[in-house]
Amino acid sequence: MPETATETLSETVNAWFREHARELPWREPGCSAWGILVSEFMLQQTPVARVLPQWQAWLERWPTPAALAAVPAGEAVRAWNRLGYPRRALWLHACAVAITEQHAGVVPADVDALLALPGIGPYTARAVAAFAYGVRVPVVDTNVRRVLARAVDGQAEPGPPSATRDLAAMAAVLPVDEAEARVFNAGAMELGAIVCTARAPRCVDCPLASVCAWRAAGYPAYNGPRRAVQKKYEGSDRHVRGLIMRELRAAHAPVTDAELDALWTDDVQLARALSGLLADGLAVRDPGGEGYVLP
DNA sequence: ATCCTGGGAT
DNA sequence: ATCCCGGGAT
């Protein structure tokens, strides 16, 4: 029998995960560290269902970091297609270059080495170390923060993110055993994604029901500061950037100013979006002179 | 603290 | 039709 509440938490989550985990290709035992790294880049922003086909195609085309590093960054941006946040395609390419040049083409297992790579932050570094190499480190994404806020702290929602506090909170409930810690990292995330969801948690199906501090407290409502509402996408700079990127991806010849002008009526906003893309390196002036192309 | 994309949920 | 999402960079 478990001797502490912490053991109960991880044992319960792990038993649930072994039973209910979705079968995903990047969770297969044979999946390479590179495959796991690519999945983490894509999943930073996009639900599993949309990532699946993109991930398969990506790994068939670029099965190793060196393969991706060997093509221009623009190829990565084009293949990224509609996953959104195309800067991440650029970062993933830069990451492949760095792995190839600085790590002999092998995805590093060390958290600090991973953190030094482009596009890899506190979450992705630990996710790759834990899931690709079995390193016992706390992996904290927004799902995990929510699960811990509810099950452990009895709060409806986590407070504002704090890397040190969040990592310490997960470390405090992480199993000592390396293999169990890896399962718990994945399981806590999966529970947050599938059952302990933000808006409509399926508490009826939750394996932690008997342990959950939020449930024990009678599901008190969140009374902390509300997150600022995000600007509408329609008509935003993001929207215009998206239109320009779509044009650049579809084109196999430089996109002219006239073609860009046709995309959006507000010239000022269009120019702002374009200069932003140039500054980000997502678009470059065609060396030949006319128009713009992918890097 | 703010920006970045494009879909899916409500 | 509107709301919501989320890790990394700056």
C-alpha cells in the first residue's frame, strides 16, 4: 500500500496512464530522440490531431537533424504549412543546424545543453530529456500546472506561472524511480489534456477523484487575477502575417509588391506585417531584386 | 509584459 | 459568431 499522499498521486496517475494513454507514434519505444524533439516543437502550439500527419511527413523527409540542417530554412517553413507560429519552423531548423554542428548530429540528453538550443525553453528541454532519454526531471506544461493546482493545492486554476515554483511543485510529487518518473511526467500531462481540462473537466472520469484537493474542498471557483483577453484574430497583425506567409509558401517564384498589395487593403498594416516578417527572417528580399521569398 | 497563428470548442 | 489556447523569445 502507498505510504504517502505523494505516492498515491503518482501511482494512481501512472496506473491510469498505462490503461488510457493515447497511442501516439512519438510514444512508441522505437521513436528517435529527434522524432520526440520534433513532436515537442509541433505540440507546443497545436493539438495532437493536427500534428499527427505533419509529424509523419516531416520525419519521413528529414529523419535526422543532419537531414534537416542540409536544406535551406525556407524548406522547413514551407513544410510547416498551416501549423501556425512559423517562427518555430525557423527555430526547429536552427536547432537541427546546432545539433549537427555542435553535437555531432545527436540530440543532447542534458537539460542545460538542450536549453542552449534555439527554440528550446524550460518545458521542451525537460520534455526531451525525460521522454527521449528517461532523465528524471520535472516536466511542467500548462496541463501539469492545472492538474497540480487542483489535485494538490485545491485551486480551480493555477496561479501565474513561475518556473522555479512550478518545477519545485512537480519535483515534490515526482516518483524517485526513473522509469516511474517518466511515466508520471507523461501521465500528468495526459490527464490534464484529456480529463482535467481547463474549461469542462471530466471529474466523473478522473482517477484522482478520491485524492483531489479541489474536489474535497467542494470545487471552489477561481478567484485570482483573470488573464488579459487576447485581441481578436480577425484583422489583427497576426492575421496579415498569416496571409503573407501563406502566399510565400505557395509561391515558387518571388512574390511581388503588387501581389502583396492584393492581400490586404490597409497599406500601413501590410507594410508593418511585412517588415515584421523580414525582421524575423521568415521572409527575405529576393536576391535577384524583385519581390520576396522564403529564407 | 507582449507578441506570435490558425483551428476547434462553445 | 465568439472564445480560448500556449511555449519561447524579446
